[in-house]
Amino acid sequence: MPSLESSSDDEVTIVEQTMPLNTPLAHCSSSEPLTPPNENVIASTSNANQSEQQKKITSGWMGRSSFKSHFQFFFKHGRKVARCNYCGKTYKEGESTGNLSKHITAVHRSVLKEKKVLKMQTLDTMSKSSKSLHLTEALIRECNKHPGTLESLLLITEGFLPFNFVRLSTWSHLNRKYGGNTFIQSRTTLTKKIQHFRDCLNDTLRQNLKDTTLVNVQLDIWTAGNSQSFLAIMVSFAPNILNKELLEASNGSRLLLNIHGEASNTHLLDFVSLGDKKHTGKNMCDTFMSVMEEYDLVDKLGTITMDNASNNGNFHVNLIYDHFNGLRPRGHRLVGKVRFIRCASHVLNLQFQRIIKSLSRNSLFSNAFKKIRKLAKIMRYSTAINSSLKKNNLPLIPYESPTRWLFTWKQVKIFLENYKAYKNWLGLVQERGQDHLVTRIQDHISFDSKTINMLAYFVECGKIFDYVNKKFQDEEYNNLPQGVPLYYLLGHFYKSCLNVSTGKEIPKSKKGMDFSFLNGPDTLSFDEKNIVLEAINVAYLCYQNYLSHIQANPLYYAAVMLDPTAKHEQLYRMMEIDEFNLRMNQVNNFIRMYLNEEGVELGNGQQASPELSTIGREEDYYRCFNVHEQPQPTETYSTASVCDVNENLEEWHRYQSEPVASGLSRIDAIKWWHANRCKYPSLFKLAMSLLYTKVSSCDVERCFSLAGRVVRKDRARLHYKNVQTLMLLRDRFLKFGFYKPSPILVLDSENETDLDLDNENNDIDCYLSDSSEEMHDSQDDSAATARLTSQEGINTPGSAM
């Protein structure tokens, strides 16, 4: 676990958790200014003789009093004195040990009751919302005992505040006035409390992980602007699926959701600084295994979601062959081996990269992309143009990382949507005599009609990539059962592009996704449309490379089958009958292996499914898509045709005979499994795990996005080790429901730069470096290109038809 850095100048002698020596008198009103400290009250802690005298006189009972938060402590004439925060009454240590309690209970009873309510408020709120994620007794005791400490940590972790924040005089004033001297005031104390709460919260997560089975882990490496590299490791798991007693006592499926009642439960396991280590598969594997062992996840690991960078592939190979093949942990055996789930968002980005690079070889598109990208840059960094556009309510073209290739499509889309408005705005600027602004952008905003039509066709063809990408970023769709239908839908799009590029016309569809837009407008010739279509066909080979990884992994198809709202009907819609039968055989073989390893304990429970209507289901585009015109799955597929007589498969056969459940959401699927968990005990555990298996590592990307706003070259407020700890602690507080409402981070202006928007004549432009680091891709592009030239079409039984 990361350690906390503490400066040597913080090592000072601290007597109790006292207020600063310049504390104003308690009887001063809140409206009065803070007065200088009373010299008679101050006793120098550097005086060794006086310190010895204090040790002889004091007995220490004041520091142990449960009422100490209601008093301020100081030394006067060598004796510790307590002053009431509310009336100024003083008591000396050495007198009756019951003075503090008697005074508060007799004189300030109402304040005592109010503080008791406030003390329990945080824990009461958390206990109500944390029904699915449980807090350990140690954590509950700590929160009950030190509510002010908890509030201090929540504030510091939410804003990633520097640790010397607690030294500020304003913080001390707020502590005295509103916190009852319970907030942290010493950096040394802050460091110790952060470590203690981190350990308590890590243990809380560890205890919750004991009640789950196969977990999904996401990981990625990120290099900050200051060249510091971090490895983020996150875990997604279904809570409470092994806690039979708790499930039996529950009235609904909420225990299988997160604390907010959502079907998402991802936690940051660690945010590790790699230091000078190379990003090799072996180094990643060693760090990864230490984290798995710390949280007792070696036996529970079933899948790892990460992008397709070459070092990730090496990491997976090292993990399987150097560790798990020898250890043979339970999760590794249950799913055949720990499965590598390639991040769908990354794969989609690589496909669109092929499209953009192919189009950039055409001079028309190359020039258009450069002009729009330059225009976006000027809009962002020219304060005069930025201000003028905003005053005219015109959107700025986004200027983003060049390695996120779909942003090129978004730039062109926004440009086309506002093309006429930009032209009109340019005319108004010219009428005002601001010729210097007109000269700057005129060349970048002028296009002929042919180029506009070609760009419009490109935008239409790229809409499906934006659609699928947004689905992968959505928690409702970022799971294994949803990934396969979305990916196969993209395959149907590629097949349609091939048909149009050979001169065929796509008929308009009345239901589901309509690909007739590929026919293009009459203003474009066949050859002009083919410039875009041929670029898409190049990306099709990249798509097929990754599709082959899905087809070799039966877990993808088993996830669809174990989604009671999809099952074999969804698989049948996505593919031709030959491939459907092939995939069903794969699934049956996988389930047989899983049940044999699981050691099936057949349940006798006959709990009814939740009442969900099967009439009038409003489905999403990809779920409506059907490659077959007439036949229904029930007419061409029989469960008995793929069954065998293995007794271990009885649970599987009974599940297959169940009708498809109504509902479309993941929560609907979870409700069904909760209601039928006793009927299908072994499949319940596998199905729940797959519903919480991420098909995209976007959670890790969000983690890096947050860290990127804190770790920058121009910001050295926090040591990197403290960033690690605060990232971890912030995630724990968020996921276990401590923040009310959700936390925010306010560090920079909207555009990450301070723009003088009131000065239209300020034309100073600040430009970023155009250098970019290409994303790694383990696939061989040259081999893919060679196959494209040697094959006119790929229509294997395993491809998406």
C-alpha cells in the first residue's frame, strides 16, 4: 500500500489535539474580529523546565474526557485549564474529574443533545444506504468516535487539498465556531488519520469481496504530465451472492445492487506509482499479483478487462503461464482460464483510426480535416474569437487529443451543423471592421459544395460508431451480455458497406437500425461515395481481427445466454443459423465444464419469476435488429437438439426451457436471478458475475481523468504518494456512500486555461504541441492490408453475417 509523505518540519511537540495559541476568547461574538492572544494564557512549549512541571501537576484526565470536544485547552501558570466553548467557564486539571461532564450536562444540555444527533447522523445515513455494501465494526466505531475527523477527511479527499490545509487560520476559526474543535488541526494527525481510515476502508472492501464469487478486474497504465506513471487496478463484482442468509432475509434484489440501487459496483483496488519500472508484462504481473493477494482475490479472479496494448497481452501471458497454470486457483478453473476481455471502446477507437488514416490519404478529406482541426484550435485559444462566438451563442468545435479518433468525426459533425451560422457570424465580424479576425479564420471556414457533401456523407456513415461508443460508456451497456449484440451490430454495418461498395442498394428498414443511409445522396457519384466506403472496408479487417478473439471465447456467448431477458433469441437474431448452432455448442461445452468444476448442488426451490409483462416490449435498436426476415428462434431452435444426458447439465437444461423474461435493463435481469437463485444455484453465481463483468475499461479512464486534473507539471501541491492514497480514499468514501451528495472537483476553468473573454481585441493565441503518441495495437496492420487486397469479401461461418 502507498505510504504518506510528511515533511520534517511537521515534527513538532503537540500537547493533546489543542486549538492554536491565538484562539480568541470564547465569549467573543462571531461578528467581532479575532483579537490578539492573551499573553497570560500562552505558555511556551519550548521551555523544558515548564514541560517537566506540567508532567508533575497534570494527571491527564482532561485529555481522556469524553466531553473534551466542548472545551478549549491551554496552560496557565503550569497547569492545564479547560475553557467552555459556550460560556467561557474555566476548570483546572487537578480538580474534580467530573467537572467537565457536570458543567455540560447541567448548563448546556441542549447542546449536548444536538451534538449527539450530529454525531450519529453520518452513520445513520450510511447505514440506510449501505444495505448491499457493509461497513466493518472497526470503521463504524471510528466514525462514531471521531465524526469531526471524518468530515475533515471527506473535505480533503474530495478536493485533493494539500495536507498543510489544516494549518490555515481560517480552518481553525471554522473549527472553533462550527466544528466544536473536532476537526483535524495538525498535519501529523492528518497523516495518521488518513492512514487509519485507509486501512479501515480497505478492510471493509476486503470483507465485502468475501461474499462474491468470480470478479472482473480492469487495469491500465497512465503517464501524467509530469512523466510519473501509474497503474490503476479496479474490481467489479456482484455483492452478496454468497451470503445466503442475507439473501433469504431480504425482500427484494437490492442486496445485489450497489448502495444507490444501481447495477454497477466498481472499486479502485490500488493506484500504484510505477516509478522507474519499465511497463513490461512481467513488471505489471508482479504488481498485479501483490494487489490480488492483498485483497484475497487470487481464487476469485475470472476476467481482466484492458486495452489491446502489446504490454497488456504480454502481461496476460505471464499471468496465465507463470502463475495461474501452476497455482490453478478456483476462478481460473471455473472459466477454463482467466479470460482477457479486450476493451471494446479501445477496439472501436482502433477501427475508426483505420478509417481516418485511410481517408487522410485522399487530398479532399486530408485538407478538410486539417482546416477543421485548425479552426477548432483557433476557437479554443484565440480569446477574441472565443469570446465573439460565445456572445453569438455559437458552439466551439471541440479540440481534443488526436489519439481519440472519433473526435475527428465529432469535429466535422459540429462544424457541418453550424456551417451556415459560422459563415453568417464571419460576415458580422467583417462588418464590424475586425479584419484581423477575418483574415485568421477565413481560409479555414471556406469549403466548396462537393467537399461539404462528402463530409456530410462521412458524418452519416460514422454515426453508428458514435452510437456504439456511447453505449460502451454507459453503465447499463458496459457489461459482457450487452457487448456481443453491439459488436455484431457493427458487423452488420460493415457487411452493408461492402454491399453498397459493389453497387448494391440497401432497402429502408422499418424496424431497428436502418442502414439505407449508406446509399448516399444523389449529389454524390458512385466513385465519390466509394472513397468513404473503401476506408470503412479497411477498418472491417481490423474489426474481424478482434471478432476472432470474441469467437474464441465462449464466455461472451454464455453471458448472453445467461441474461434471462436475451438468451438464445438474442443470439439467433445476431447471426446466421450455422454460426448460431456453432456458438450454442461452444456455450454448452463451456457450461458443462463450469458445472463440473462448480460441483452442482441442485436446488429444489421453485420460486416464481418476478411479474414482468412480455407484451409490447420497447427495445433498443441493436436488440431489434434481426438478420432473419421471418423465422422466429422458437421455430428453428430446439433446446433438446443440443442437450446431452450429463446429469450435471440438468440445471442448465431447465434454465434453457424457461421463457425469455420481460424487461430490457440489467436490473430486470438481476431481479429475475434473485427470484430464481434457489432454482438455479450454480448458474446464479455465474450469471451474476457476468452481469458485472465490464466489456470496456472506461472506469479506469475516468480514474485517470480525475488524477490528470491533480497531477500536472504546473501543479506540485501533492507528492505522488499522497495522490495515490487520496485517490484510493476518495474512491472508498464515494463507493461506500460517505459523500452526500456526490463529490465534485473544482480546480480549473472550463477550458483548462484562463481566457480574457471581455477583451475582444486580445488576439494572443496559445497553441499546444501537435505531437501525439500513437496508441499501441498488437494487430499487424500490414498483414490486414494484404488480406484486404487478396480477398474481396470474408464470409466465413464465424463472421458476423
